Amino acid sequence: MNDFIVIANPISGKGRAKSVAEQAYTALTESGRQGQLVFTSAAGDAKRLAHEAASDGVRFVIACGGDGTLHEVVNGIATIPDVVLGLLPCGRGNDFAAAIGVPLKSEAAIKNLLSGTPIHVDLGRCYQSSTVGRISESRPIETISESRPEHYFTTIATCGYDTEVSRRAAKGTPMFAGTASYAYAAVETLFYYDPPVVHLEGDFGTYEGPLLLAATGITNRYGGGFQIVPDALIDDGLFDVCIIRPVSSLTVLRLLVTLFWGGHVSHPAVSMHQTRTLTIETETPLLLYADGEPMCETPVTIEIIENGLVVMSPRDRSL
């Protein structure tokens, strides 16, 4: 019976993922393991393949590719117990890899699969809910929970300006890649972004009003290095939430620069919070992104699953 599967997007990293996956498969089989290597060809393949393998008893599921491949694999295994996630980062951002210490060099990443330590980290869950009522100064939102499809994420869920930036960055640009691509999309988005009115509610209380962005993080960074929630920890059972109220375009540009070291947290338009859950309501539906991928539209509930994911890491933080 197979004890591992490598799921790779062969076009990630301008084709580098295919070679890395093949090297990893060889190294794993030569170490005495039995498994398979499969390549994706369409959106949704990685999620389906991961879920099928884990359901059949495979307990080591390895994602080789970019953030999209990782996101799909996690959503494929999230509801199945006793599965260890392996990671071979070959994408633009690699923010989750940075959080757990997986190196970007393929040789070192493959070595981690063979000799790393399984650690427990938190997992985010997001689902759409129904609402009765509307946002107004006189009447709060009444929320009625319903069972809806659940989506899982490992890094940061975004709402507002940074959602639109993620959408544009995901398309890529002919001139930029990685963090530069995200920065380019951030500047481009400034020219037309219209802040929505939102109602946010978490353990910290509520915020109601116009919003530039709300970033809800397990890890501390997105976009390949922007530290939007610089104090976030992947295993503390809490989301760190950054709420930024609307500011001028010039101020947004200044804040973008400070995101590289988390300097934005002292700005008067910025507030930082921690919570186990967050509900987001808007006058009109807004799309949320997480791990740089589209999730679901508001109204939405985001929850932390403490120790919800086991991943192979070179760090000695096993539980």
C-alpha cells in the first residue's frame, strides 16, 4: 500500500515543479517508501487527488507547486485525520513555507521530507452564512448560521483592498514576479478601489464602517513578504487581525513600504486584534481571498482550528 503521494503542478515555477517533484519521488522511494507521483492538469485536480489519496489511507501527502497547489491540497485533506502534509515550494509567494521554515532550495526541501519533524499548526476555516437585516447606523446585523461549504486556509484571509490586490497579483504580470508582482498590483488597484461599508465582529468586539482592508492571519505575511500581521503565530490558537480604515492613496503607498517590517501597526488608521472567530458582513457581497485564492462571498464566518494541520518542518516544534 502506498504511504505517500506527491501532487505536483508541472507548470509552477516556470516548469521547475515538475523536476523537483520527480527528484522528491526518487528520493522517497530510494529511502524505502512506497508511493506515487501525480501531476495536475486543471484547477481542482490537486484537491481531488489529495482527498482521494488520504481517503484511501495515504498518510503523507506532498504538495509541489505554488500557493494555489498548496491551498487545494490542504482543502483536500483538511477533514481527514492523521494526515501529514509535505511541502515542496515552487511558487511566487511561498508564505506558508516561510512560516514553517521549509527552505526554497529544492535539495533542502526534499531533505525535509525525509528527515523533518511533523509539527501541529493552526488551520483556518471559512464558510458563508445567511443574514437577516442590513448594515445601518440604527440597526445591527442579525446573523443566522447555516450549513454551507467549508473552505480551509493556512496563511491569511483578506477582505477589501488586499482581496482585489490578490486577485490581480494572481494573474501575474509580464514584468514582475513574486513580491514585486504583488506590489505592482497594489499600486494598480489604488486607481479605482472604492472602500465598502462592513460590519466585523470577533472576540475583540465590533467594527462597523468603511474599510480599506481586513486581513485575518494565521501566519504573519502574505504577498511574498508583506508582514500585515507581524506578531501572528502559527500555533497559538488565535487569528491576528489587521483592520485598516480608508486613507488617501498617498498614505496607502507609504503604508505598503512599511509592511515589509510591520511598521504600519502604529498608524492611527490601523488597529490590530486577536480573535478565534471573525464574522464579516457587507451591504453587497464581497469576495474573500485566502492563501491568494478565492474563497467565498460575504456574509462569512472565519474560524480558527487549533492544531488543525500536521506538516513536515525542519523546525523542532512537534507536539
